[in-house]
Amino acid sequence: MSRKELTFPSGSDTCAAWLYPAGADKGARPIVVMAHGLTGTRRDRLGAFAGRFAAAGIVALVFDYRGFGDSTGEPDLYEPSRQLEDWHAAIALARSLPDVDAGRVAAFGSSSGGGHALAAAAADPRVAAAISQVPMLDRDTQSYSKPQQVVEEVKAAAAEGRYLPAVGQPDEAAFISAPGAEIGWRRVVAIGEESRWRNRCSAAWLLGPPYSPIQHAASLHCPWLVCVAADDQVAKPGPAIDAARRAPRGEVRIYPGIDHFDIYDGPAHEAVVADEVEFLSRHLLGRNLCGATKAGSELGRVHLPPSD
């Protein structure tokens, strides 16, 4: 399916985006706005999700944050509030596109992008649905516990305004250093689309208040799908599961035996994307695809019982 290159302004910079036209039906279509987490870019396997959404009849807009991927701006500058501004600008662009139904816009994010998708939806009552996959929703309760020496090195880098690797080994000062995480993420980059990802991210943002979009869960106005890797060591699954249960229209899917970066290809990817297509079809297209996904045959989906 052909996609189009787009750009849009955010602050004084320009974000790069791909637009995947809907592959079915005519007239104004729903759209899902998509972005990665931390330093991830659109080239790092987000197209594998966007293409499936477009084939199901939902336009997909995948963008790079300022300073990352193909966007302009200070390289490798990460600030949660800055990336949220990019989300708001991307959603505004989505609503302005021809043949898009501005009343049927969804937000989709992976890892810390899953937290951004929740926060962006919570701030915009017109957002119709949100998806957070393997989400990092609360830094304090979900992050991998680093050795104390590593914690001190990270704090020093933040205080000195330095940069750190985005991924590294458990004994290294890096933002993501859970066991197996570096190998997992580098594999995602390797199977991506001519990735321009850099293993570098600013650390000064750690001095600010802990970023915690989980606070929006209990009051979120729209349907929210939370896709959780049961064996996630990067973003501990418990808080995300609890947040989905608290959300008035929350839905949770748990994938057993799956770690944070396993969802980008293979059977795990098929399971996750099938559930996401079903969710978006139900809430944006009014179609119930239950029972028609590949997830049931390739990887069992686990639905938690209600909390006591």
C-alpha cells in the first residue's frame, strides 16, 4: 500500500510523518495518529502496524518527534512535554487532512509513546479512542530497578546536562537497561526501514517532576486499549493493568511469555496487531471483528478477571 511523506510544524521545528491511506471504503475515513517511545522513530517497525490499520479501512499517520528520526530540531533532545506538543500538532494535522473524519481520531503509542497517547487523549475530548502498547505510564513504579551505582551515574548525567545511551546493559548508565533490552531493541532497529535511530538521549529532563500519564487513566473519556507484555522487564506490567481496569472504558490484553520488544514481528506481533485492528474497527468503524483475528490461533489472549 502506497504511503505519502508529510511534514507539519511543531514549535519552530518540523516533524516528519508518513500517511497511510485507508485501503477500503470511500468518503471521510477515521484516522489513527501513531508514534514511538523515547528515541524510537517511525522507521523502527511502526509501519508494520500502520499498514495493517490502513488495510482495515483506517487512515494511519505515523510521525517522528522533533530531534529524532527525520524531523528537525535539536538532535536527541527528549522532554516529555515537548513530545506531547508534537502529539497535539500531529492530531491537529490529522483532523485537517482531506477525506478524514475529524470526529474519529485515535491515538496510538508504544512504550513511553503509550503514555503520550494516553495523555494526548486525556487532554483532547474529541479523541475517539486510544491504544497504549507495552506502555510506560509511570516511571517510578514501572521502570527496571537499576543497581545503585548506575542510578548515581544517571543522576550525575542529568545534573550535568549530559546525554546517555537510550539502551544499554544492566550495569551501564542508560535509560533502558533491563536484561535483554538492548539486544531486543537493536533487533527492532535492524528489521526496520533504513532506521536512522541513534543511541543517544538527553538526561536533564530527569530533574523535573516524574512523568506520570497514568494519572489520567481513571478519568479518560474514550475507549482505551492497553496491550501488555506479561514478561515485560522494561515497563513492568502490573501498573498498566491496574490503570486499564480503573479507566471507565478501559480494555486490557495480556500476552503471556512476551517481553517488551517481542511485539514487533512474529506471532507476538500478529496477536497484538490483530487485537488492535479489532479494537479500532469496533470503535472507529462500528464493526465487530471478534473471532476473526489470528491472535486466537497463534497466541492465546489472556483476559484478567475483574478485580475484587
